Amino acid sequence: MKLHLDKKADALYLRLDDSEIIESEEVSPGIVLDFNESKEVVGVEMLHLSRRSSKVDWTSPEFETA
């Protein structure tokens, strides 16, 4: 799993695995899901992060595992 924060693009991208992306679908304004050939979600993109929350900290993201 890989997480990419892009301050210039004001976006976050979560890649769940390295399988080939066959199609993408915007499921909500600014939320895009990427699917592989088995129709499994392999990526999630969230656009306009700064508009979604004024508390986005680009300098020190926190990661939590459970």
C-alpha cells in the first residue's frame, strides 16, 4: 500500500496494490476510484483536500495502524 500526498495538486492518492488500472470512476465530486480487471478497487484519489478540511497538514501526516 502506498500513500501519496501532492501539495501542488491539492490531492491525496492511496494505492492498494500494483495491479493494472483498467478503469476509473468518480463516485462523488473529487473522489475517484481506480479498478483492476477483476473490478476490485486498487486506488483512491481525493482531490481538493484544502477545501475539504482547513486542518490538512502537508508537513507531517500521521499514520495509524490498528
